Amino acid sequence: MLRKYGYYDLSELSVLYDYNKKLRPNTGRPVEQLRYSKIIGSLMYAMSCTRPDITLDVGMLSKFTGNLRKLHWDVVQRLMRYLKGPTGLGLFYSGYSAVIEDYSDARWCLEPDECRYTGGFVFIMGGAAV
């Protein structure tokens, strides 16, 4: 993804987001909306498959796909620099079996007039919810 969008040559960054920057909608002319949307889509795929640590940032950036500013591009560049950082980090569970447990609960419609489904689930690995 870094090579595809031209961010591979940037230096690494170890801190994800600068929370002093406030993202606001653009009131002027749109700035490269199509390219921005493609990058956000790729980041969403990475977020849901392998990088849950970027969820907050990608969520904030995705709100502005229709009206972005140069500041949004700066945040995307910072996020790409963060993604280039150390890749050998991860969660390791030792002392527990590598079994994932799944628990779910559901409530189906009891009254025909109020037919709504409510449910939830949790996955547990190594004694902790993931």
C-alpha cells in the first residue's frame, strides 16, 4: 500500500496521531477526492484485517472523504509514516492454549408487533476478551 500510493520513501514515525490537529470539513474547492477515497479504502482494509491500532485515525479521516482539506492529507501522510514503522510488534499469548472461545447472546421477537433482534458476542483467547 505504501508503494502503491507513493509513501514508501517517507521516514518512519512511532507516534500515530497528533491530537492537537483538529480536522474540519473543507469549505473551498475539493482536493483530490478520488485518490483520498482510494487511500481511505485501503486503510480500512488494513485496519479490519491486520492493524486495529489505526482504527480511530481511519475513522476520523473517513468522515471527510467528501470535503477534505490539505490538513487531511497531512494526517494521511503521518498515518502512512506510522504504518512504515516497526512491523515485528504483536500480541503473544504464552501459557494458554491457542483456542479462541466464542460466546453470544440473542433476544428474538417475543411480541409480533415488536419484532426486533438484539444480540451480542465476545471472543476470548488466553483468558482475555479480544
